[in-house]
Amino acid sequence: MDLLRALLPCPGCGRRPSGPRGACAACWHRFVVPPPPRPSGTRPIHGPCVVALGPYRGGLGRLVRAAKYRPDRRLLRALGTELGVRVRRIATAARPASSAWLVVPVPADPRRARRRGLDHAALLAAAVARAWGPGATVRPGLRRTRPTRTQAGASDAVRRRNVAGAIAWHDAVTLAGRSVLLVDDVLTTGATARACAAALHAAGAGDVWVAVIARAR
């Protein structure tokens, strides 16, 4: 299946074969590999520090949509690996003496995950942790405590109400003072990320960073 997918057109340009990563080499180096414009690669959103490969538009936006809606596991793994390298570099520079991090995927709505046949954030988190190395451990301990509507197209206020109190930490591992990296595919308004960060802090987590393939703002 992966071999056949490699022969399909690249979702970034639509001309060359997608190759083993899910995107041709030209698009990969143009849209994914270049470092972010800000030297630190980070941007605060009322608390959490955000690391992203780039903006959710143009070529990177096309790659994210292909990875998410086809869905393409190869492309998700490749993007997650690149994101993990980026996060490791930034975290090491910012906190060289920090202890091991927990890598936590944003919990998917079970109905939508079943419909798509894939949990994007969980797959990304696994790839991020592998690329980071021994300093990171995946722990999918966040859970949805009630069904939520899809966030696509909703306003900031609606998004906040939709996820308010809908996410909690359900895991035997203690978070007391631990540094956590929250992983998702796209950051739009930050409503879901803030709800997850609130749940992590309520469970005792220390610093919470957010890592996404792309951010919409």
C-alpha cells in the first residue's frame, strides 16, 4: 500500500510522485524543512509555548489536509518526525538542564477517530517522541469526558464553550511538576490546547508546551 501511495501525485504540488514521505523532495524542503522565521521558533498563547513547522496555508496547509483527510500515515509520521526534531532543538536550547518530558496527544473525539480510521494526534505524538529520543515519553492520558462538536468553522467563543470542562487527565502516572508537550495537527484559536493545558495543570503538571504541524494564526 505504501509503495502504491508513493507513486501518487505529491499533495503539495500535484506534479511529482509523493515518494516515501508522502510529499516530493522539492515540496518537503520548501514547505517543511526551513526553520521558522522567529529565532526561537516559539510563540506564547496566554501560557503555553507553541512550536509549529509553519503557517496553516499554502503548501504546508495542503500537506496537512492530505495527511489528515486522506488520511496518509506516511506523511503524518514524516511531519511528526520533523516536528520532533524542531521541538528537541528548541527545548534543549531553552532548558538544557530540564528533565524528561511527557509527550501527550490531544485526545480525539472517539466518533470522529473511528470514522477516519486514524487518531492523528496519537500518531504524531509517537513520531515526535521517537525523533526527540530518550528525553521524551508518550503518555496518552488525556480523555474526552463528554462528546464535543467539531471545531471546524466555529468562532473563538463557540470553540471555548465546546471544549470547556470536556477534557481531563485519566492516567496512573503522576504529573506532579512534570514538563508536558501537548501534540496536535493544527492550532487554530488555541481553545482546545488551553482546555488540555488546564486539565494537565489541574493534574499537577508544571510547564506545558504545545507542538503542532501548523498554526492558523
